[in-house]
Amino acid sequence: MFRCLAHAFTTIFKPRARLVAENLCLRQQLIVLKRRQARPHLCDADRRFWILACQLFSGWSRSLIVVKPDTVVSWHRKGWKAYWRWRSRHPSRTGRRKIEPELRELIRPLARENPLWGQRRIQAELARLGFWVCPRTVARYMRRPYCGTPSPGWRQFLDQHSNEIWGCDLFTVQTVWFQTLYVFFRRSSR
């Protein structure tokens, strides 16, 4: 009895929007319990309601009776996985489409016979012939002549550039609202 009176007294000082949200959460659980089943069965709409409630209402876990708050969090994680599975369902549409082998074989002799031409000049020449290709793609298929001296090894590289080397890390954090935050750390050796 005293507990009910204390609860009623504290509700006087709660903001109206919070009371409305708490009332909405409790009514939704009553709807689930009135479905005349031995064990309450939650459908997808009920799960979506609680996922939205945990995003919009700060006291959602206190008004939750039918399931545990950890269950709602696991539903949210499953929803997050389903969302990203849906976003990445067509991996074949990503990236630049490949060019024909004939065009690749046309780029190489142009670059070999005209060593002063760069990727943009070769792209312009290909455009005159009716081939529309990106300059970056042209640069990818141009073969520069090998000068004969090998590049230095890792040991020599690290000795020469030890003053300029720095470390970094990039990772992502997913929020409750399906947003991705990018975190970048950098540490210099100096």
C-alpha cells in the first residue's frame, strides 16, 4: 500500500511526456497479455514497438514486464544485422565495371609507343576513337617500363623513415539509431 502511494506521489513530479510514454508502454503490454494465450506471444509489431520505445523513451526498461530488457536489446542487435544484410545484398553492383580486353590491349601500346603521354592524354585519344573510360582506369592498365634497379627492402625503408613513421587506428561504433560513428586515433613517433 505504502509503495503504491509513494509511486503515485512521484508521478506528480514527472513530466507529462514521460507519463504518456510510460502509459503507452504499459498499454502495449496489456494488449499482448489480452491475446488469450497461455504464454504471451510477441509478434514483429510488438518487437518493433519496444525497439522504438528503447530509443525514444529513457525509462522503457522500468515499465517492461513481459520480457527482459536484455531481450529487447538482442532484438535491436538482430534488427541491426538484418539492416546491414539488406544494405549489402547486391555486392556485384559495387565498384567500377571492368573494361573490355580489347580496350586494355589498346591502352598498353598507346602508352608504350608514346612514353611522354600521361593517363589524361591517352584517355583523350581513346575518347576520339569512341571509347569512354576514366583516366584512373587508363592509369591502371598503363605499364611503365622497369628501370632495372629493385626497390629498397623493408629494413632500409624503416631506417630511412623512422622519424616520420606514425601509427593510427580507425574503427566504427554503431549507435542505437542505426548511425555509424567513425573514430580515428593517430600517434606520432616523436
